[in-house]
Amino acid sequence: MKSSTNVIPSTLPKGAPPVRHYLQFADFSTEEYHYLLARAAMIKKKFKTFEKHHSLEDRTLAMIFEKASTRTRVSFEAGMYQLGGSVVHLTTGDSQLGRSEPIEDSAKVISRMTDIVMIRTFEQTKLERFAANSRVPVINGLTNEFHPCQILADIFTYIEHRGPIAGKTVAWVGDGNNMANTWLQAASLLGFHLRVSTPSGYELDEKIAVTPDGMGTGSYKTYSDPMDACKGADLVTTDVWTSMGFEAENEVRRTAFAAWCVNREMMAVAAPDALFMHCLPAHRGEEVEAEVIDGPQSVVWDEAENRMHVQKALMEYLLLGRLE
Ligand code: CP
Ligand code: NVA
């Protein structure tokens, strides 16, 4: 029987959950996040005690990078090996993606030979086009619009250090970029308050972050002065002034963002036990003072490590569903 062109059959075994993708934070429910965060804690504990956790034996992850990476590459690759699987690493330059093979054709081919795909690319629409043509789950490893794996790791890190994040206050200082958009979706789903302070002209774009069903609306407040955003905050977080793909704006941004450097004064007005986070890579002396990122309130190295633990839970969940 000829199958319908818009039904992409999964290669997953009978009984496995239907193919789901993780293209933005809003793709999972609050309840699914509670499961995932608990599962990641269990997986991390096993890793720390050298206990084998081979839930994805014989499975292959394809990693496609159209932008540079250190953490995303290492965390997905090491994580997949630790789950008993293997990886294939592709970049624009060393694959036919760089020679204009349509993303739809690439998705059809890659998803016939691998079990799960992680993509770092430019426009979210490119990721969506890949997912629409993939037989297997697709994970957003960063787009211009979103970085859900990073926020998942950040929330896991907050909980590890301070307990539940619901009801807490997160201050975002800097660009209204992919990280800020994702924080907004997370605030809505996980019930914390988000304060956003960006220079004029670099505001968060609600049209990107708010989902068609309204998730994200009203879940944040804007502040023109970053000091006001930080007052009493439980977590202060920032990111580079110029994200990948926007390098041409570097000089203009340097001027516009000068007052959006997270410094000791900002941390001093935050809650006494406030944490500092940065997804990294960081530029000391630009978006953050060295004394803050290298200071006692900073948890950036835990944040980076936790990428690996949460992504192991994520890949397992997308392929095998709920395991306990
Ligand atoms: N935070 C993050 O995604 O880092 P990389 O760009 O090094 O992957
Ligand atoms: N906003 C940054 C995050 C890097 C991990 C970028 O997109 O370049």
C-alpha cells in the first residue's frame, strides 16, 4: 500500500511512543519537565558513581552543526556514548548541506540511518523544515530564536543549588536573543517570574517567544535599568552581546550594550543568595565582569556540565518515553 506523503513513518520499534521533536521549550508540558528534571538527576547520580546507564545501546545520534560549538558538541557526543550509543558529526562545510542540498532531502536521508538528530542552525524555520521531514526525533541545539537545551540545563542547575524554581525571580540582563526567548517560555511553563532588561532596540520579540496558544504572554516584566531588574532577584543571567550570525553588528552592539554588563553592583542588589549564570562562551569585561563570573555566586561550570546530564534524559525520553 502506498503511504500518504505527509505521514512520515517512524523507524522506532512497535510500542515506542510516536515521534516527538524538541524544537522549542514550549514543546513539553510542565509535567513532562518535572519528569525530565528528576530523570536527569538520577542519570547524573549514576554517572558520578560510575554506574553504567546504557538505555540507548545501538542507537545513533546525528549532530548537525551549521554554527560553531564547544559545549553542545561535547555534551551531546559524550552523553550519547555514555548511554551506550554512538554519534555522527556533520557540519555545513563537510556535508552536502553546504552545497545546497535541500534541508528536506537531508532530513529524509539522515533520519533513515540514525535514530535521533540534533541540529544547530540559523532560522528556526530551517529546523522545523528538517523536523517535518524526519522519521526520528529532532532536537534544537540552538537556532537564532531558541536554545531550549541550555535553559533546561540552567533550570536543572538552579534546582540543584537552591531547590524549586517556581515562584522565584530570574533577571535577564542583555540581548533579547534566543536565550531570552527561551527563558520566557520556561517562566510560563515552570511558574517563575522573569524580568528582562535590554538596551533600547534589542528588546525581546514576543512574536517569536509567545506560542500560538499564548504561552509566554504576561510572564515577564521589562526594565530599562538593569539594576532595577536585578533588585531582589534569585538568579541573574546574561549572554554575549552579539550572538552567532549577527557578527556584522558587533561594533554597534558594543556601544549600545555598554551599561548591560553584569557587575558586582548588580549582584549586590540581587537576593543575598542569588546565583549568576551564563550559557558560555563569555566575554569578561563585556556582558559580565570577571569578578562576577569567576566569583562565589557563579555556577557557570555546573551549568555547562549539566547540559550533558539533561540532554541524556532528553534523548532517552524522546526515544523511549517515560521509563518509571
Ligand atoms: N552554551 C552553548 O551552547 O555553548 P556552545 O556554543 O559551546 O555549544
Ligand atoms: N546567544 C548565543 C548563545 C551561544 C551559546 C548565540 O546564539 O551565539
